[in-house]
Amino acid sequence: MSGLGYYDEQKIETIVRKYTKTQFDDAAKRDRAMIEAMGGVAAALKELTTEIKALRADLGPQKLEKPAKLAAPKTQKA
């Protein structure tokens, strides 16, 4: 018994321990859900990056050789 005489300290300790365990379990569930969500975001970003790199390769300037210059047309003197 406590100093006041009407609290059951063991019962209070048991309730607090149970409540604390429940809080930790809930926090762990939220953490797992957040980690899974972040993993999904990371996978989507990786896929998007791959697609953007492929688009840049397709649409970017190619390593083309310079075309041969044509001779300027000769002008006739009047």
C-alpha cells in the first residue's frame, strides 16, 4: 500500500506496464507501416528515374557525325 493507504501500487504498476506495452506495440505497427510505405515510394522513384533516363537517351541529341557541307551555289554575274 502507498503512504495514503488507499492505492494498490501493484495494480497501478500492472496497469501502467500494460498500457506502456500497448503503446509500444502500436508504435511498432505504425513504424512498420511507415517503413513499408517509404519502401514503396523508393521503388516508385527508382522506376521513374529509370524511365526518365531511357527517355533522355531516346530524345537527346545523338552522337551524329556532322553532315557534309554542300558547296555554295555559284551566282551568275549579270
